[in-house]
Amino acid sequence: MSTDPTFDRFDPARKLLSLQQAVAEHGSRPGTVFTNGVFDVLHRGHVAYLASARALGDRLVVGVNSDASAKRLGKGPDRPLNRELDRAFLLAGLESVDAVLLFDEDTPLAVLAQLKPAIYVKGGDYDMTKLAETPLVQSWGGRSLALPFVDGFSTTALVRRIRG
């Protein structure tokens, strides 16, 4: 813990890191778990997923798609609903999350190549054998795995229900 009197251990902004800061603090360390996503409208499924991911190691680093990369994912012309810094800040406020970084690429390959986590995690709708990230993570002895979803929760379904 910091001895700086201005340090606020409850301020989520302290967990918002650049890629370089995340690599310096958490990179290539046993027990580092990494996941990524848009996390547009934070919901129970996200929180449960992130808690499960964190339970796999000693620290959880979350990569958040920038607004530009989120738009390229084809979730709809009006998505993301929340701006990148707002999405990152909310994630940083979760106890299970140790660090959050933004990335602008379509996939987290460049982030993974620098961070070199012990474990790379995605949601249950991904076939890890088909992701380019899996062989990259395995190249330094890491593992890639998919965690099951909490049924009934998705941002797309939530947005549809709100608009309905």
C-alpha cells in the first residue's frame, strides 16, 4: 500500500494502466490472468465471469476494446453505448479486477504478446481452439480456456429489453 497521503485505495482510476504499465507490473508473472472484451453495459454475467477469471490466478488484467475497435466488431451502429474510459473505469471498480487497459486492435494479440499472461480466458461462446490467441499464449507455456456463461445475461439482450 502506498504511503502517499493523497493515495486513495478506493479510486478505480488507480487501476487504469497503459499497456506498458500493465506489462511492467503484471507481465510474464505466474498467476497473471488476462481477459478482454467490450463490456459495454456491465451486468451480472460480466461480474460473475470476471470473478471466476480472477479465481484462476493471483491477479486479473482486463483488456477493454476501444470505442473504435468495438465499433468494428459489428455489434450495431449505436454501440458501444458507453464510452471506453467509462467502461474501463467501471471494470476497475470491481474487486476482482487488478488492472484495466484499453486496446485499439480488433484482437488482443499484440497485448498478449507483450503481457504474456499465465492464463488467457474468454467467455463460453468462444471455441478456444479456433482463436489465434491460443497458440500464442501456449508458445510461452500459458493456458487458454473458456469459462461458462451465467445464463440469461448478455448486453445485447439487455439493450433489446430496454428498447422494447
